[in-house]
Amino acid sequence: MKTKRIAVLASGRGSNFQAVIDAVARGEIPATCCGLVTDNPDAYAIERARTAGIPVYIVAYGSYPSKEAYETALRRVMEDLAADLYILAGYMRILGSGIVKLFHGRLINIHPALLPAFPGLHAQRQALSYGVRVSGCTVHFVDEGMDSGPVIVQACVNVEDEDDEEVLAARILAMEHRCLPTAIRLFCEDRLMVEGRRVRILPGNALSPESRC
Ligand code: GRF
């Protein structure tokens, strides 16, 4: 199987990006990480990329006169990377439909809730205010809606009575760090088949206990 090229887009802390770096380093994902793309020159994800020897591409949102100009620059960087898969891992901007269409089927996102519940910002806060007993995370293909594309992997966590937003977010984040590498691995092993809204996982090597979610 040909090793895939994967690229990550992140805007901040980058702990999901780190989980991907680590899973690639452990040989769990048959891929090379060919770049980190960020809209935020202060993102801690940049340090993580440099430590891992991954090229960094800063497309600073604030240095473009308009969203269109920003997206044109972003699109060029993404095209030049020629990745098989682009991963939104804490990328905090909504991509325009031009980019979403161009990378259709090769663009995935991680969201800290069990979609279709609680899309958009502050998903953990939304889950707490609604009063659900379980929440979790979702890795999905990106379409033109808000967190609405076909679901690849989901995992749930309990919501406890005493949880605040920070505690719940940390519990979900630990699950994200397992689900995102798992979804990327399945993609890179050519095991994802999208049929309408449903994603079928084709048989293959069993997932190790650490990467199972
Ligand atoms: C994660 O909770 C992710 O699901 C959401 O933003 C957060 C990013 O965290 N989209 P990190 O930057 O990966 O640590």
C-alpha cells in the first residue's frame, strides 16, 4: 500500500495534531505528515511541528485584506502540499465552499460532541447546558454545512453531575486523541467507503487496543 501524504490544519494548542504525530511515529498510520497549516502565527501547534520536523505553513488570517484573499492563499498552500488527506484538528475557521468542494472526500474534521448534537462552537458547553448524560467526539468528512458531513468514527464519554466545561472537555479530548488517529488510519488504509450519509468501514487489520475508540 502506498504511503499517504497527510496535512493538518490547526489554529491553537494542537494536542490532536500531537496525537497524529505520535501515531505516525509509532507506525500506526501508513502516512507521512507533509505539513502543518495554521491561520494563527502564535499557535502552539507550530512548536509541535518544528519539534517533529514537520514543515509549517503560516497563512495568517489577519494579514489578508478579506476572507476571499485569505482563502485564496490558503487554497494555494493546500494545493501545493498535494496531500491525500487534509485534517482539520482544532482549525477554528469555517472553510469557504470553494475549498470544501475542491478537497471533497479528502477533508476531515474532529468535533468535540456526538454529532448531529451540538455542532459549532462551545460544543461541551452546549452539552452541559442541555443536560445530556453522554457526549463524546466525532470525526467526519467535511461538507458545506456546519459539522454536518458523513460520520467516520464516534466515541462517547459519560457526563457526570459535577462536571464543568473544563472537566468535560478534558474527558472528551482524551477520546479525541484516540478517534482522530483511528479515522486517519482507516482513510490511509483505503478502508472508508462513503455511501450517501453513511461511511462503511471495510475489513482490514484489527485496530490495536490503544487506537480503538
Ligand atoms: C478539540 O476539542 C477539537 O475537537 C476542537 O478544538 C479542540 C482543539 O484542541 N475542534 P487541540 O488544539 O487539538 O488541542
